[in-house]
Amino acid sequence: MPDWVKQQIDLTDYVGYLQAPVGTWNGKTYRVSIDGDCHNFNYRSDVFAYADLGAQFKADGGSFEWGVPTTWQQVQEVSKWMKGKEFDGQDLYGILDVYKPWGGFGWYFFASRATAYAKHPDDHAWLFDSDTMKPRINNPAFARAAQDIIDVLPAQPPDQINGDGNTTGFTEFLAGTGSMCHWWGDVGSNAYTSSTSVIADKVLFSILPGSDDVYNASTGAWDTLPSGPSYSPNMAYLGWGVYVMNTVDTDPVKQKTAWSVAAHLGGKDISLWLACYPSGFQPYRNSHFNVDEWATLGYSTDVISSYLKSESDSYNHPNAAIEPRIPGIFQY
Amino acid sequence: MQKVGELCLEPTKVNVQPGEFKGQKLTFMGLNNQNLHNLVFRPLLAAWQDYTGAELEWIDLAQNEIFPRIQQRL
């Protein structure tokens, strides 16, 4: 990345987790970030505030106080409980899982189910042993996440096994099906701006659910943390970027042209528009987290505060599961 | 978004002269999911193309295609 591009796009405004070394190799910057990526947790605030459902859940032996689940164990429990129930005249469903590979992007939805189990706060690694590069994908943490997804399938909408990411986020959750959905931030920005959304003012957000215990790859044991449930937001995909191919390097004018395209799309002012409106891109700059600016666009202050908090709490989480964007990641 | 691209052109003008890239043609390969991504970039870059003189050719890929195509390109 030429220095004039760095100055034009103001790299210092990137959120912490997108700062270097992300987008660099051997000290050189190759990426213009245009997106921040994490999977947050989108949930139906009306469902989890409905006292009658809470009373029924308690009467049926529910193990936690009615409200948005904060661990995957609670998600599993309430999703199975919701099977056969109704809310507001419609079939009630809990978590919406992605079962199709979706060109490899289905991996992120599985990973989001697994990070709370697999990313130990005392271990930088979660995908593979950093000393040996041995993949951890077959360890008990990932196996438990896979089993969770299998076990809850009967409680999900019909034909969910053929559902990809577009199904859970757009066809189902935004359209009113399901009460919990882990996705990139698109769901939040589309809740108010998409013509197919029926959940505006009925959705809130959090970081991904945690787990009552977390797998310790060093000891082979499940640890219960003295601080309570373990959380590990999934920095799924690290966000889209614009990359200039080195095929332009032999022609200085073409090279400058290509970098100018990237710099225009990665500019600070344009980026706020991309974050606030349906674009496929999420907040990725510190300057994107001004609630008042979103409110001027018509977003509810309470809802957008919840949304931005879920994003920033994920990005800045001390135990975030960072994806290294290694070749072959989709094979996990 | 065309207007947004026009309003946000000032940083480019600091580094690029009008018509400086006339005759240059670039190919932009990217995502089209839910009619977003590349389809949003097009209007955002309309004013940039007019100002710089460059032309862009687009390769839009579905979510399940993009990663394999990028790997092939690399």
C-alpha cells in the first residue's frame, strides 16, 4: 500500500482488531479494509420479554430466568423447549443454524457455535496447535458444537438442513421466523432498512453466547472458570477488503489507478454510509460507533446502541477468536 | 449511492488530477450477495470513474463461488 493511500484512508481509525498485523505480510500492508466482521447474536426482544412464555418455561422446569440466553447450553435448552410452541400466532423457533456448506462460508456458523467451547482464555490458539500446526477441529470442543447443532435440528424450522446463511439471516430471521440468530452484522443494519424485515423494534443484540465450561487443549479437560461462563466472540472472516493484484505493478499509472479505486471505497466518509445502509459491510472504524449519527438516519437509539455495543464488545473482547484467514480455512 | 460517491470524492482529488487515469481499464472481482457488495460499489464509483477517466469491468460472484475463484486467481 503506497503511503498516499494510507494517508487518504486514515488507517489509524480502524478498530483495534483490524490494525496491523491484519492485512500485512512481512511488515507491508496489502489490504484496504472495507468491513469489520464478527458474528454477533441477534435475538427477538419481544419473545424474551414475554412474561407468559417465561411463566410457561419456568413451569416446565426451565433452568434459567426467562430472558435472552447467555450460554449455548441455555440456547440449546430453550430452543428444544420452544418446539411446538407458538408466539403471536406463529410457530415459535429458537436458534437458527446453518447446515449447508455455502461455498465454505457455512464454516463460520459452525465456528460461532464452537468458539466458546474451543477458545480458552489462557490459550492464543483455538484452530490448531501453534507449535505443531496440528488441527484441533476433531477435539471435544468442536465435537460438542457439532453435536449441539445435530441435536437441535428437530426443533428448527422444516427443511432447515437445506438452509444456508441467506436462509437463516434473511429468509427466516428478518422475516420473523426464529428467535435467535448468529450472523454477521447485516442482520442488525437490515432490521430497519430492508423491505423484507418485520422485526424492527423487535430485535436486540449481544455478543455470542458463552459456555459454562471451556475446553483446555493443553490438559484435555473441560475447565469451569472462576469468573463464570467463558465467552469467545468469533471474528468471522476478518471482514472484506480490497486488494490490488501485483499484475498492475509493471505499469505505474495502472498501479495508481487500482490503488485509487481501493482508497475511494475504503475512505472514511464512504465507509460510514456502507456501515449504516444495507451494503454487505459492517462497522470497522472507531468513527462508526457514534450512536447519534445512526439515529439521524432513523435508527432507534436503543436498538442501535445495542447493535453497536454487540459489535464493539465482540471486536474488543479479550478472548475473541481471531481467524487467521489461512488458505484452507474452509476445510475446517 | 451515486450521490454518496460524488460527495466523498474530495480525498481522491487530493491525490489524483482530473482525467489522470484516462485509458486505464481495471477488472474488479467481488461478491454479489443479496444484490449488495459489488452492486453497491458500482454507483459509489460512478463519480470516481467520471473524474479520473478510468473504466471498470466487473466480475460479480455469488457467496458460494467467490472463495474458490479467488484461490484460483491467486
